[in-house]
Amino acid sequence: MRLAFLALAAAAAMAAPVEADGAPIPSRVTGRALAALCDSDRSACIGYVVGAVDAFVATQLIRGNPVNFCIPGGVTNQQLAETTLAALRGHPELGEDNAATIVVVALTAAYRCAPPPAPQPPRAQQPPRPTQRR
């Protein structure tokens, strides 16, 4: 799981926007700041995580890109925040990374979309029955 999470984090980091001169865009909220927020204010933590999810999904849909995770209908916003916080606690090296990216990577690792069903082979068609003449 750790290797998969780190691979997803690396992929997300490579996809992160950069300024024209190649310098990374500064993070408004780091993973460390999000962890502190979650420790001090549960509602604010949930609000940040849900906002990051909604912003990511909206951006992906506007750009015509797939959403990398499939959150089951019964999963609560609290569970999304707990999943994110568990990822932060399990990977303290991500503390200075962009918190919204950590949210997306954590949820992608936790809620993988099921692969599409394999295509079914075409059915053999029955040859037409000869018609009887009278």
C-alpha cells in the first residue's frame, strides 16, 4: 500500500501546475497545516477535504479528464477526512506538500474505481432456418 501511495503521490506531483519559469506554485495549505487543522477543528477539516474533492472533480469534468477515484455512496464526509488524515499520518514526509493534492492521492489509493468489465465475445449467430415451401 505504501508503494502504491508513493507512486500516486509522485504522479500527482508531476501533474501539478507550474509557473512559466518552472518554479512550483506555492501551496496555500500544506499537509502539515491540514493535519493540524484536522486535530483542532473537525468541521473545518471535513470542509477542507470535501472542498478539495469537489474542486478536483469539477476541474476534471470541465477538462474532460477522468476522475481517479470512485467513492461509494455510503461513505461519509467524515470518512473522507479520516482517510486523508490517515494518509498524512502514515506519510509524514508529505507534510510540506500541497494538502489538496494529498487529499486526491489518498482518496485515489483508498477508493480505486473498479476496472471496466471485460468485453464479452460476440455470440455465435444461429444460421437462418430454411423456409418450407408448400
